[in-house]
Amino acid sequence: MLDLMKKGILIGIGVASLTKDRVEELVEKIAEESKLSEEEGRKLVKELLEKSEEARKEFQDQVEKSMQKALKTMNIPSREELQDLKARIEKLEGQTSVEE
């Protein structure tokens, strides 16, 4: 039953958007309604916060990958590529001023 409630919470409110205060508030409400012990409630809070953080990181990784793919598709150079070009230009400028 507890596992089913966890799944319901995670699906119903979107794990990635949970804040610590919100998780604690929801678990407190569930604990009252389902007669969870204090320790079970703490365990549930910890587990939900961990899952929330995992989901947030996964979402962030997916957004970053999507952005990199979009920039590559649009043929926009990365920051690293721009820094490499800047270094090459500075090197060439240094070589031309020595030759003059």
C-alpha cells in the first residue's frame, strides 16, 4: 500500500518539481491519513526527496542534450570552439606583429 501511494504521489505531482517543504507537507498529510509511524514518514520524505533530485538532474541533462543538438543543427559553434578560434587568432596576431 505504501509503495502504491509513493508511485501515486510521484506521478500525480511531478517528481522534478518537488521542493523539500512541499514533500514534507505531502508526507505529513499522507502519514495522518494512512497512520504511518514517524519513522516511516521520515523514510518516505527522504526517499521522495532523493527521487525528486534524481528526476531534476535527469531533466536538466535532457535539456542540455537537446540544446546542444539544436545548436549543432543550426551550425552554431560551441563556447569551446569559439575559445579555440580566439586563441588561434591571438597566436596569428602575435606572429604577424613579430614579422613586421
